[in-house]
Amino acid sequence: MSSLTVLVALITAGGVLVLVVAVAVFGGGYLLTCRIWPFRACGRCKGLGRLHAPNGKSWRDCPRCNGKGRRLRIGRRIWNNAERAKRNAI
Ligand SMILES: [Zn+2]
């Protein structure tokens, strides 16, 4: 094996390691965020829970969030599904 091959292998291994650590850090941070702040503002009504008519006076409940103005984050939804599956498995 030439020294160049060893060098390339080392760089590749280092890159993979950095990638794994980065994914673990960001994934862990995202899970923690989903644990502390399970909701995000609804994208359609921007967290207001209602959609206004163009005249600005009449409004109706936002159908996407059922007028609550909040949406469960994807990470938290996966988390809840996993918890439910764990509970039902017993
Ligand atoms: Zn909404």
C-alpha cells in the first residue's frame, strides 16, 4: 500500500467520523428541542389559529390546525408514535 492510499483512507475515515459525530450532535439536539418545545406555529395561519378574509374583519378557524395555531413537530410525532408502540407492546 502506498502512503497516498493510506492518506486517502485516513482522510475518508476521518470524514466519516466527523459526519457521524455531526449527525449525532444535530440529531440529539433536534430530539432535545422536540422534547422541550413539542409544538411549532402552524404554517398556514402563522400560529394565529384563524384565517382572515381579505376584508380583515371576518375569519374562520384554520382547518390545518383546527384553530389551535400550533402543530406537533415531526420529530415529536415520531417520538410519540414510538412511545405508543412501546406502551402497546407490553
Ligand atoms: Zn393553522
